[in-house]
Amino acid sequence: MSRASMLDENGLKKGPWTPEEDRILVDYIEKHGHGSWRALPNLAGLNRCGKSCRLRWTNYLRPDIKRGNFSDQEEQIIISLHASLGNKWSIIASHLPGRTDNEIKNFWNTHLKKKLLQMGIDPVTHMPTPFDHHTNTFSNLHHLLSLSTAPWDSSSRLHTQATQLAKAHLLQNVLQILSSPSSLAISNNLFNTQQITNLTYNHPIGSSFQTFPSNIQPLQEPLSCDDYATTAPTLALENDCNRAESFYDMSQCPNSLPDLIPASPECSKIPTAIENNWGDIMDDESSSSYWKYAINQTPPPPWSVS
DNA sequence: AATACGGGCAACCGCCTGTTG
DNA sequence: TCAACAGGCGGTTGCCCGTAT
């Protein structure tokens, strides 16, 4: 199911593996371990380069490879981790037992990327598509709103996600307008624009990203199993029961995830001015549920100083 | 029925990093 | 300190197959 077999300049075979080659490789590794990959082909009697053997083993023949479709939970983990890590497929794969980096990479490129685009999210930045200054429209907002009002299967989370994204999208564009030079005076009455750049909100499909595109979330220390126990109740408080439950469902406490909301208790304090204005812009559900303030600058913001 | 087209994915390529002497 | 080597990683390629025309 791939390129036709051929020989490279060293006479080593390239292209698809035959069942017989697979059997030889598996037999050898089961008996001796892989050891030096470069030496393995000769020792095992395979006319392949070591690299090809390693890839075949790690991506296909390893006994702990999980086959089949990705679950919703796996999807969410991939999206979350990609928002934090970018195309670090091997690290993402380390959080999904039985999945290979290659498999996740392919899944991302063929499925998730399109899915995010359809939802109006840039798959690179994980941010809603920005305000279109040429047409003076909120690109994709209409689409998101139509998604949020369309009939949905009750088992699907997309409905909620689309609603939340539409709200987030609207808010982001409002913020952009407020932060424009012509609106600076107005926005300064609401809050310091420097502070805006550090606002993050909890991505409805499992990640956090900033309202302004200048920064990507830095890699956080992975969550420990205990962190999951504390993260899930937080999520529940945020009215995101599905996601909270999904954390609880990780019964075997899988590999850790980055901290999606980089906020210590004091850091997560939402400034009153912003909170009040959010309330005017957003409804109750989203105004207080999906936003947190991350303090990562010095000096601390005025509202954190009594 | 034949052909064109596009999606999915296994495998390869080339670069980067860590290790060793 | 440096070079050589091995392994790992992300990006890309190209074939197979299902679907549309």
C-alpha cells in the first residue's frame, strides 16, 4: 500500500515491507531486542537499512500499537497538546499509549486540521480566524453561529463548542477593535492594553490560547496524576462537564498533559473591570467560565496589588 | 464501464541532537 | 574541543483505493 519496492544505491531494499520481512524482523527483536539498529539488518538477515527497520518496528510492528479510529478523548488530547506544543508529534504520541507519532501526524493532517478549519479555528495558532478589515466582517462568525443553532445529535459536543467559539470569536474581535488606535481611549478606560495581551481563555475543545496572536503558550510542566484530580473539578466548575468527566475517565492515569490554564490561584484572579465588561459582552455562561487571567509579567497588574 | 480525482497513510528523506572516543 | 556515528524527529512523497463524473 505504498511505493513500489526498489533497491537503493547500496543494494538495500526500499519500499513496502512483505509479510515475510515483517516476520523476520519481529522474530529477531523478540529474541534479541533491537540493539543497534544499524547492525540489526545483517544480524537478522534482512536486506534493509537499519533506519527502515526501526521505522517499521516503531510505526507498525510493535506489539503495543493500538489500531483503529481515534476516540473523542484522544482527539481532544491531540488538539490540546498541539495547541501547546505545535507539531511535536513524538511528545504528543507519548501522551497517547499505543499511538505513534506518524499515526498522529497523519491523523492531524487528514482529519483534525480540516475539522478545526471548518469550525473557524486556525489549526496553526488554534485561534479563531481574525477580523477581516477589508470586508469589516467577523470571518467565520456567521458560520460558527449557524453551527451553534443547527440541529445536533445529542451525543455531539460540537454544538456546545460552536456556540462557545462563536462567543469567543465575537469577543476576540471586539477586543481587537477596542485595541485599535482609534479606540485606545475607550479601551484604556476599560483596562490596560498591555494586560489584554496576557488574557487567555479555556478553549472549548480542550486547549487554551491567547486572545492576541503574538504569543503561543509556553510549554508547561506536565500534569501529574494528582494534577488531573485537581484539574477536573476546576473544569466542572467551568460548566464543562463533558471535559471534566473525560479527565475522570482516565482511570489508568495516562501520561501527563501540559497545564492548559497557566494560572496559579492568585494568577487566575480575573480583574474586576474586565469581568464586569465581559459580563456586558458575554452571557453568564461564557463571561465567567472560559476566561482566566494569566500573570506572567512584572510588575504585577494593578488589580493584584491591594 | 472507463477514467479522473482526491483522501488516507506507510514509508522515505534529510536535518538535528546526543553520545562516544 | 572536535569529528564520527546512531538514533530520533518532522516534513514530504507516492501508491492504493474509494468515489465522482
